[in-house]
Amino acid sequence: MHLPTFRFRQQLEFLHGFKNEFNLKANPLDESDLEHKEKDKHLYCKACNNKITNENQKIAMGGKIENTFFNPHGNLFQVCCFKEAQGCHIVGVSSSEFSWFPGYSWQIVNCLCCQNHLGWLFSKGLKTYFFGLIITRLKQK
């Protein structure tokens, strides 16, 4: 959308007696706008560019949003926790063995499009869950 110039807005205010007819701000790059844009950044599968989740879905689990873990085979994973990850597909049955979050079971989650392994769904019962996604397998556009 092309925004009217400052001079044009002044003329509108004078002629029509309305301020903010187009819901415009005096400074179109207001800091709150930048913060809002920062919160709305999507994260994509690094392999196929499928939209996986949004930055504003991050949550703290185990006291941190980002955690580093080793699996039983000695592989290191940097995992970020998210409330939702709609671009993921849950694979297999849940297991509570070697769970990084006590009391939670885990299931593998893959990208809906390319089936690349993106992380795990951690759940406690039917209504309490979160996604632990591998940071290096996600990207911002």
C-alpha cells in the first residue's frame, strides 16, 4: 500500500478536519511497529522452505526457551521450545524413555512437506504439550 506523504496528510487534516483518517502515524517506522514485525517473524524448514512456526510461539520449558541436550547415542541437539508448530507432522508413538523434560513423553516431528526431522513433540496427557524444534533445521526468510 502506498502511504500518503506528510504534506498530503496535512492537507487532508485541514480540508476534512480529520486526523488519522488512514490510521497513519507521524513516524511510519515507529519502534512499536518494528517490535510487532519482530514478533511476527515466521520460521521455515531449512530444507524446503515450508512455514513451520512463528517466533511469537516460543515458550520457556525447563527454565529456558533454548536448551542443549545429548541423546543416548551422544548426538548434540540445540532445541528451541514452541507452543505450536503447525508445519510439523507427528511420527510414531510416544515414549517417555530418555525424555529431556521430566514427566513428558516425546514423539518425533518432521516437516509436513519434505519429512525432514525437525524435532519432537513433548506431551503430558492430552492437553499439555509443546514442540522442541532443532534450531539448526529452521531458518527465517
